[in-house]
Amino acid sequence: MHLHMSMSFPHLRFIIMLSALLLVSGCVRFAGPDLGGQALRDETEKLSLQQAQQAFLRADYSTAVQLLNRFLRMHPESPRSLEVRWWLARAYQKTGRLPSAVEHLRYLADAPTWNVYQTDARYRAAQLEERLGKSMADGAGKGVLLPLGSIQTPADVDLALSESRDIAGDTILLDVPCRVDGVPSDSRQSFSFDAMRSAVEHLHFREKAVYLGVTLRCLGQFARESDSNKWKDWVYDPSSGTLRRSSYYSLHLGGYQAFLVKWFSRLRDLPLTGVVIRNEVPVGLSEGFNPLAVRLFSREFDVAFDPVRMFSDARTVFPADFESVVRLPAVFWKWAGWKARERLRIIRSLVQTLRVRLPHLEFGVTLHPQSVTAPVRGLIHFAEDWGDVAREPFDIFLIKVEGPDPTVVHSISQGSSPEWSEKNDGATAVAEMVEHLGKPERIWTIMALRSGSNYRQSPMLPEGVGRLYERPAVP
């Protein structure tokens, strides 16, 4: 006590002030934001979500489910939790666990505050709930393929659906017309993005699952003319024995690839279920010879590749039609294989980019039947390698089936191996695809109706395979 009282007043004041400063500074450090820790947590969350997304894009949906659930456990208060639930719902749907998918979609749809996934989540939840409520006896899905060039107004949509009422389908594939030098190949009808938006929104209001079908080599028709002209591919012309500019566009060109990403990004606000990459204008035997592709091929195989010299060689027999025998030098077969692999690589890269930008969409791809039943024909005439395509993480595979022939699939189921013909090629291909994939629900047939046939006449197909009935364009 005596020691304390003997301490001078200035010293005592200094000690009190120092203690107060230490206390205040300590409190500030304790209560203030830990900026370093917050940045670390943000980076950890970002990496965790990226790992899950990569698993999803690889079609490793089980791993994606595990990673996304772990994210929700580890970061329950994360601002990314809504995005995580969106991916988790899609991953659950891919693994067939529809009740779990609905649970997370309903969480997003019924959230008290608005979120970017809310509208789509509400629609998808209703779709899945309807599927869950249906009996398995209802069979495979049905739908209609409608050419967008013949649909200009909601009244046109209603008329098309009314004329297709026999199939009572809930899936619509809207096919974007492919113009040749500004003229639609199958229809003289005009096309606009606004008309497409109107059709999609009207079908969505009618509770249809809407897919958009596009042929990538045709979409340059919607670019500025100054850009589209420089993206044109090159084709060999047998009559003149020279290369000339094609009417279609080269997927190899970086500028055209960037344009495709930008064009698809415009679909962000449309209530679409998915996008189908079609191959209605294939890179056939004589197309695809743009200088960049030729240069890349020559560099990879260390050959001096000259398409004109190859086709003008006396030993080369240029086929007059699809069924003609092809005699071409060894370098052509290397070129054909490389062209198919490159086309698939470019499509894969595009789809991976779009899955990140448009995570709510499914992605499908069409195949020609000959690519499955006659791989060499598919390679030459369509630049398709079915084995490679099947290994890619597409959600659905579509294939055209020409006309009814119930005996074909029956004979396959009995273990026989029928000879190839145009009549049975589609049904045979479907059976082979089902056996290879093991998931018939991932396969949709496009039933091309011949004159005089109706919607009820269609070949017997393996159980679970979907059917889209193609309506011709309105004249």
C-alpha cells in the first residue's frame, strides 16, 4: 500500500493509458474481420466446388454427389450453397435418385428470398414429381420434332401440337433450320431469335420439356456477314477438280468457336431443358479442307497432305453416291479418322464450356445409324465414330429410324444378325446402342415418317427407348 501510494501520479496515468490502449487494440483484433482467413475459406470453397463440377462434367455423377454433399456439410453458411444445391439436384437426377433431386430443387424453388435458380428449379421439380407419380407401365417417353422455320407464332405452335395429339408426348425438340447461303434447306420459312424465344416460352407454358436442336456447321448464318464469310469451310469439287468455299462453317476456326459460345449464351434466360447437337450437314467425304485443318493434320502425321492431288490421283475412285465403293489412298483413311476425332474434340470442348455457363441444360447428340452399324461408312460420310462418341458424357443420344419394320428388332432379340439394309439400319443401330450403353432411357429415336404412315406405325424398339416423331415443315 505504501509502495503504491508512493508512485507518482504521472507514472500511474501512463500505466493506465497503456493498459487501455492494449485492451482496445486487443479487442479490435478479436472482433474485427480476419481478412486472411476469409480469403483462405473462399479459396477452399471455390476449389471444392470446382472439383465437384469437374466430376459432374466427366459424367462421374456419384463422385459429384459425394463432393457436393461434403461441401454442404463443411460450409453450411457459404454464399455458394444455392449453386451447390443446383448441381447436387442434377447429379442426383443423373444417378436416378429422383426423390433426392426433387428435395434440393424444392429447397431452391421455395426459398423465401429470390435466387437465380428458382424458376427453373420449380419447373424441374414439377417435372420430376410428375415422373415419380407415373406408373412404370406408362412406358418410354414420347415427343415431337418440330422445325422452327415453320413456327412463327404461338398459334403455329398450338396447331402443330394439335396435329400431333395422337402421340400425347411431353417432349419437344425444336430444330433450328440450316440455311444454305441464306436459304433454309428444307423450308422457305424465315427464322428469328425472337420467334424461337416465343415458341420456347409458349411450349414451357404448356408444360413441355423443350430441347433445341442445332447443327453447328450452320449457325454462322446468324453472324454478321463480314465474319461469317471468313469462317466458311472448304470443299473439294469433283466437277472442277479444285477446292472451293463451302456453304457451311468450319468448327476448327477459333473465331467461329468463340461465336458459338456467345450464341449459345443467349439461351441463358430461355426455359429450355436441353440442347441437342445435330449432324444434319455432316463433314462428308469432300468437306472439311479448310487450310487450318489441313495444316494441323499435316503437322500431326508429318505428311504433305494435298486434298486436290489426293482426289485427282488416277487410283482414287470418288463415289457417286452413298453406297458406291470408295477407293482412296492410305492418307485419306488417316485424314478421315483424324477429322472425326477433331470434330468430337471440338464438340466436347464446346459442351464443357456451356455446362459451366448454362448448368441447367442437358446436352444430347444425334448420330446417323450407319455410324453404329457400319462404322467405316459413318467415318467417311459423317465424320462420326460411335465408339468414341459413346464414351463422352452426353446426357442423351438421338438416332433416326426410317419407317416401320417390327421383324428386325425381334430377330436381334432372338440372337440373329440380319444383313445391313437401309430399311432396318436404324432399328439395328438402336439395339446395338442399348446393348453398349446399358441405359435405354438415354436413347431417343427420331421417327422419320414416310408419306402415308401415321404416328402409331413405328418399329418395335427395346423397352425404355424414347421416341420423337418428326413433323415435316409447314409448306
